[in-house]
Amino acid sequence: MIESALTHLECTRCSAMLDADVEQHSCACGGPLRGRYDLEKAARTLTPQAIEERPADLLRWGELLPLRAPHEMATLGERETPLLALDRTSAALDIAHLVVKDESRLPTGSFKARGAAIGVSRARELGIRTFTLPTNGNAGAAWAAYAARAGMQAHVVMSRDAPPIHRRECAMAGAEVHLVDGSIADAGRLSADLSKSHGWYDASGQREPYRIEGKKTMGFEIARALGWRLPGVIVYPTGGGLGFIGIHKAFEELQALGFVGPDLPRFVAVQSSGCAPLVRAWHDRSDSAAEWANPRTIAYGINVPKTLGDFLVLDILRTTNGTAIAVDDSHIATMREQVGREEGILLCPEGAATLVAAQELRKSGWIRAGERVLAMNTGSGLKYS
């Protein structure tokens, strides 16, 4: 049986080390926590050959996941998602090598299934039976579904403006749905109040240390699918930033294991011009982002006015020589239509935003001729039809 090499949790601000086998949230200093692993132990069984011999599911990477009892994981049949070449779009955008990782194939229709599968399963291992979290939609749908699978109770807090399908998804999976006027920031405040007043587990993105461990499997899959040769550029729709941070964490762990070389991709954080706190902070050369007033965009998954992990995203941009860019909703809508007609892929708005960003960055010369570019489609376009 595959055994987790998890050793402890580490604060991303002050580097304090905390026990990983008791319930933890943020560090006392307020910093988000991250799982750390005994990589020498992991390397004894986690090899490229062993990976190829295992089923193409999340537990393929079990040594670098936090589950102590992986055979008891709450699963809905997660599988590795494909990298799809966009030949016509590549030609139109003048990008020689452009692929999309299509996360719409996962249970509940988005990459959020990865974080929910691991986060819910780890919470159950720690004795949690009821939790609350804020969401823009897809995360709530995923956590509600996996809670039902695990025999747990979910309380999901979302804005009244979120796509109605997400509200119905949560309710159909048995979650209690709490609606707020305002943005996910307002939902986060109510969720925190519910956690404190009822004693429910706080499963919000940067205060729960394990969903990122599920999301980092995107990075593992990218590296394996490309023959352990990383792309030159990764373009990611960035709201809360956990997927962005998770992919980078995966690459660092693979580097330490010797699976990939020393050069990481240049990371691009993509936001909407209607909600771009990280882009503004990047151009201001700030270490953190101020909350965005009146956030509004059709790419609802990145309609996040403030994230606790902003300093981590900005640090990754600096260390990888990346950039942050905001794109207009009208261009997102046009790109969705174009890719649907020419490639047969129904992108979510967030996924379309990454291709608009790639187009603009290629025009400006930031993406160089001949570079391999990987964009992320984080969910199903069917939810936004």
C-alpha cells in the first residue's frame, strides 16, 4: 500500500512547524499552512516507473498526498485530465505550441474536485463531521458532493449573484446553502462567523491546509504528460490562487525528487479587468493586494476581491519571472465562442480568460516565438451556457 510521506505543516509566513495529525487552520501569525513531506522516504517508492504502473487517479501520487488511510478516501472517480492541442487557435494567436489542460472532465465539472477529494477525506480522518466554506460556486458544488460521499455535512456560503446552477448543485448534494448579498469576501465573513458560533470546521481556501494538496496534482500530471519537461509558460486564471500556488508547489517537489530540471515555467496570473487585485498589486510592485471594490466579471470563479494567499502568488510571479494580466469580459466571451466553433471545446469563462491573456502576451512579445505555452481550463463551459 502507498504510504503518505507527510511529516508536518509549515507556516508560509514565519516557517513555524505544526503537527499535521491534529486539526489545524492558519498559523498563530495568520499565515496559511502547507503540508511538508519526507522526500527521501517518498523517493523510495515514488519513481517514474512506479507512477506509470499505477492507475491514473489522484492516489497515483499518494506519497506526496496527506492521507494516512488512502484506501478510505472519499472518491467520485477522479482521473487524470488531458492536455489538448489547440492547432487552429495556436495559429490564430501566433503561438507555436499551445495546449489546454481540460479540468472539465473531473467529477462536479471542475478542478475543485481535486481539492475537495483530498480536503474532505483528510478532514474525516481528523474526526471532522461538519464544515463550512465560502464559494463562488464550483468549490461549493465539489465540497458538497464529496461531503455527501463521505457521510459529512456541508454548509456552503455563496453570493446571491453566483450562477444559480451552483446553488442547485450544492442543495442536491445535501448541503445547507447560505446566501449573502455581495461578493465571496462577504461570504467568507459569514462562513467564519458560522464556524466560530457553531464549532464547524473552517474549510475556506487558505485556512484549510489540505485542499491545495489535491490541487497540486495538476502540476504532477502536467509534468508527467510532457515527459517530465515543463512548459515555458503556464497561464492560470487566478482568484483565490490555490490552484496557482499548488501547481508551483508540485513542481518544487518534483524538482527535489529529481523528476524535472531546475528551470520552472514562467507563471501568468490572469484576472478580469472587473476584479484584478493581484494585477494591480503586481504593477504596483506590492507584496500584498488591497481588496478590490465592487468586483464584477462573467468569469465568476476569479471574482475574488481579496485572498489570504496574495503574497504567495506575487512571490511566485517574481521568482519565475512571470507576470499578471487583466483581460476584458467582452474578449473572454469572444474567445469562448471562437474556441467552441474552431476546436469543439466548451471553455468556462475562466479558461477562456487564459487564452485571451496568452493572445495579448504574444502580441506584446512577452510570450516569445516558439515557446511552449500551457493554459488551464478550470471547469465545464456547460455551467455557463
